[in-house]
Amino acid sequence: MKAVLALVVIYVGTFLVAIQGASQNSVQAAPQKNSASQSATPQGAAIDPDKEADIRSLMELVGARDMVQDGVNNSTEQYREKLTATVPNNEQGQAFVNAFVDAYQKKLDVDQITSQLVAVYDKHFTEDEIKSLLQFYGSPLGQKVASEMPKITREIQLQSRTAGAKAAKEALQALKEENPAVGQSARLGLGQRRPQQRGSAQQAQQAQSQPDPQQP
């Protein structure tokens, strides 16, 4: 879910940047309203039906469901990588990981998450802003933004993940050199499989099957 929420935050931020220039003139030309009419729906209050309909239209224009699905796919691969690093490197271990992935995806209802985003849009945007977003994303440029943003988001995530892993490894290596006594066994577990786990399990089974020499 963290990956899904991260994508939502990135997308909302992109909305603000994308429409800043496109809607600035219309906002300046619009008559000034009081602060109550410009604010989003108060917390706990029901969403205005017309605004909800506009939000759902906007979500369809920007491909919100595809965005959520992309976030689920991304988090699935992250969990797969982390789990693979902790199970035996054999067919049983791979079957365990595959079973987890299947169960994880079944428990995540993409349509339900997408519907819950209505409240997120309602919280962050007023009715007038939603209408401005509809106008922008109904334009050719808006459609291109909606089409390209998932690709841009994936590229940003990949570059950030690669740079983060590199920085973490370099930082750990430097600390291990400065404090060898403390850091010699430190590991980041960045997708690395436990190479000795399978052998250790076999040794444990052998040890259990051998008699204790101290017993008569």
C-alpha cells in the first residue's frame, strides 16, 4: 500500500504543476468567492453529488485505475524480491513466493482502492479546481500528460531506487571500514538471497537426527 499511496502523492503533485499555467488565467478572471466556497468538502461531510461525478470523470480521464494497478504491480515486485531473499533457493521456496504473490494480489481490490481515491481528490481540490482539471485533461496536452505520467513515474521510481541502493551500499561500506568490529556483520539485505540458508537447514536436520554424545 505504501507504493500505491506514494504514486497518488506524486500524481497529485503533478496535477498542481501541470495546471498551474493552464488554469492561472481562468482563476484570475473568475469572480472572487468567499473562503468557504473555495475550500474542499469539510471532513466527515458528504461529498456533493455533482462534485463526485466530476471527480469520477476526472479519474477516468487521468487513468486513476491504471495508476493504482501500476502501484500494486510495483509493490508486488518489491515484496517478491524481499521474500525471495529470505526463503530457500529451491522449488519449494519459489512456490512459497508465488503463493504469497497470488494471495497478496487477491486481497488488494484495485477497484475498491480507486473508489476510495474520490475522497482523496475531494480533500485536496475544490469543485472549481476539479472543473479546471477536467478542462485541462480533456485537452490534447492533458491527455498526453495522463498518458505519459505512469511511464515517468516508473522511470523516477527506478532511478530513485537504483540511486538509493547505491548510496546505501556506499554508506554502509564506509562505516564498516571506520568501525570494522561493529559493522563486519552488518547487511542491508537489498534483494540478496541467503546463500547458506539451504545448507544450514540440512545441517540442522542432520544435527537433530544424530545422538547426543553426552547422553548414555
